[in-house]
Amino acid sequence: MQPSRFNHSAKRFLLLAVFTLFSGGFYSAATANAQPNISIKGNFTPAKVGRGRTAQATVVMEIPRGFHVHSNKPLERFLIATQLQVEAPNGLRVGPVTYPRALLRNLKFSRNRVAVYEGRVTMRFSVMVPRNFATGTAEIKAKVRYQSCDDEVCFPPQTKEEKLWLKIE
């Protein structure tokens, strides 16, 4: 007995429907825990500084809603701290980085509260230009290392670099 043409078409349709249903389910599950796009921007105030003066730098992380990064001083040893590393040309003096106050949250992955940053995170440091430093433009690299998470999953650590330009007069 030969299968009818209708049965063959119905089987193909059913197979296609099942594949579409399952692949859509896998796709949405994978994107539900996708790593967030965290932006890093930096600037100097003032943008121009005279020799023998100091400029204040600001580096801002923008963390999308529903995500966080661990603070610069996590409360658990296994968590990866947010760190701002500054590279400046020889002769410029870079001051210590000032981090914002962390938020304490209860999250699903930890029995203890966790110190995190959410939303807009502002880190600051100063750059002192010696009197004998050459005039021109200096490139300062701000490298931010962090680990982003949502309430259930932490993603692999990342480092993003932002170049800041300081005009020296």
C-alpha cells in the first residue's frame, strides 16, 4: 500500500512546524541571558589644561536595566571586581581612582548580599601636568575590567578601553 500524497505533505508540514517551534524556543532562551551592551565613555574637565595644572577625568559606564556589574570591592572573594586602570604618557601624574558607592542587593545566585553597580556608574581620577611637560595633546587610556550579570547568570569578564585626549597648553 502506497502512502498518499496528502500524508507526505502533512508529515513535512508537521516536521517544519515542530522545527520552527523548537528552534524559536531555543533562540528565545539563548537571548534571554545575552550579555548586555555596556558602554564606556570618558572626558576631561577642563578639556584644555595648562602646564603645572590638574585636570579631572570622568569615566562613565552605562549598564542596561536588569543587569549589574560587581563593585570595585565585592563582598565575596569569588566575584570579579570592577577596575579602572589608567595608562598615561611618562611624566603625567595620575591620581587614584575614585569609585561610586556600591548598591547592596540580594540576588538568586548568592545567599549573602552582593555589592554591585547598576545604571550609570561614574569613576573619577585626576591627571597632573608638570610645568616642564611638552605642550600638545596627550592620549590617556582608561581600561575598565568588569563582570556583568543579571539576577541569575554572570557572563565572562570583559575589558573595554576608552581613549581620552587632554590638550596641554
